[in-house]
Amino acid sequence: MKSLLRTFYATVVVVLAGVAAAALPAEAATYKPAACTVIDTDFDIDDMMAIPLVIGNRYVAAIVTSEGYTMPEAGGAALSRLIAEPGQRHIPLIIGAAIHLPLKEIVATWGQFVLDYRSMMNKAFALLSTMLPPSPQGRNDYASKVVAAVSDCKSVDILIIGTFTSFNDYSPLIRSKIKNVVIMGKPLRGDTSQKPGNFSFNCEYDMKACKKAFDKRLPGLTYFFVDVPRTKLDEDPVGHQDVVYGPTSTMVEALVGRGLPNTLKQALVGTVRDGPLGAAVKGEDYWAIDCCFVAGGKSLLWDQTAALFLLHADLYKKVGGPGGHYEPTVSPEELRKLWTQDTNKAVTYVEKPGKP
């Protein structure tokens, strides 16, 4: 009897150990690109700077817009215009899930700037002079639209640079095709570098969805959390670009003057009216690039760094222990040059899914 119990307990330990191992993020060396990529975004400025570099280097089967910095419909309309380059293939843009977080709650939790940025991003920063009519939301059929979008794909990578609100619904339907999930931010639990309660905006905005994804959707999948290295100068990066992983005007000005890179460039260096940064600039004209790269001084290469992981996983290292996240091993300047280099490849879009 004791022998049977020992065997039983030993089996339980092995099974539990296997479950725990499956729940841990994979090593960067295991990352192998899939045939297709799906981008899940809440279309903030760093999303806008991340999406084109993926389009230029991977077959993007679909882009899903989820509520976060922008609402799926309005943000989706602006994003659809950003990527609508003549002569390039049409990339399905799928209007995803919204939880309709009350505006008062948003302001109370994060401040007015979130709504200011939402208004600005609804015009794709400086690209549009006015907000486009919101893209219509279907009858909550976004999950089935993702299934249709990847129907010809043998394997799929998912880049999550927004909330998990939509991912929780469509990922079970394409789970057998998912090869990698790359996520901006740090894990909800298990990362020794994570400060208690210091979660990414994408997780905090819909914490219920974040917990569900971490506990129920990601275990068993190969996934990677990616973040930027932090320094004490992150809150005041101007003049410290050699150590702070933040964007600069130089990396944007180096974009080529044609195709999607040029469209993105104009969105970032054009003139914004209706200043989003409060009374100091309200109603004044200013260069869009000044908002986040100079005047605000607090933007980092968040989503850009996660997107670059898709292309250069060998340039990243694991931080925070076995359950940690990945950070680039190259300098901020080298990472910015990679961003410009890879974004410039988006003058044409990849036409067919890859082989993996």
C-alpha cells in the first residue's frame, strides 16, 4: 500500500512539474518564426511605430484592434488609413473586443492624458486633419474573422501590443496553429524583476482579461514577454538617449520618403493641432514628434521593442529568472537603427505566407 502511495505521489509531482514548466515563458533560442503573423493592438503611438516594421518583414494575416489607448472602432479606422498604401496587398483589419471602460475611471486611474492620446491617435497622430468615421463593429464576430484570416496559414505568431481582451476569445479557435505569442510587458507573476503592482498598461487596463490569458490561455503555448531595459533616467530621457531606450527624431527622419515608411514619417513629424498635453499647449500648433520625443520626454520603445523581437530574437536576453521576460542586449542606438532599417522594408508588403 505504501509503495502504491509513493508511486502515486511521485506521479503527481512529475505531472505538476510538467504543468509548471509548460506555464513558463520559453527560451529565446526556441523562437522560430511562423508562416503568418497576427497583430493585436490598442493603437497608441508606440503601436503605430511597431506595426509597419512587422508588415515589412512578415506576412501579416490580420490586425486586431482591442480597447485600450483607443477604442477598437475609431482606432481601427485611423490604423486602416495608415496601412492603406496603393499597390500593396490589403491586410484585413478586424475590429476586436471592447469593455467600454468608463471615461471617469480612466481619468481617475491613469490621468487625462490617456483620453488626450486617444483623441490624437483617432487621427493617427498628425496624419489626418480629422477623425474618420469609426469602423463598424460586427456582431461580436471578430473571433471567427481571425479564424478566416489565418485559414491559409500553416502556423501563426501573435504579437500582443494591446490588451488581452480579444486574444482570449480568438486564441482557442486557432490554438493548434499558434507557434509563438510575443507580448509587450512583463509576466503577471513569476518575474523576479517585477515590482509588485507595477504592471503594464495593457494588463492593467483590462486586468480580468490579463489574468485569464496568463492563467488559462498562455500555458501550453510558446510565449515570450518582452520589455525595454529600465534606468533611473527613463522619466527624463532628453539628453540621455545613449542609455535610455526611447525614440528620437533621428530614427524617424531616417525613414525613406515613399510607401508606408513615408506615411508613418508624416504621421510622426507633421503638425498636430489641439494639443494633448494640457493647458500649456492647448490650442497651439506643434510638431507631433515633440509630443513624445522631446516635450513629453517619457515615451519609451515599448511596443517597438516587442515587435523587433519577432525579427531579432537572438539579440535579446532573459531577465527576471525562469519566469521572466526578455530585453534587448544591444544599445538603445543600435535598437533605434534596427527599427529604422526594418521599418524601411515596409515600402512593399510581404505577399504570401512563409513556409514554417
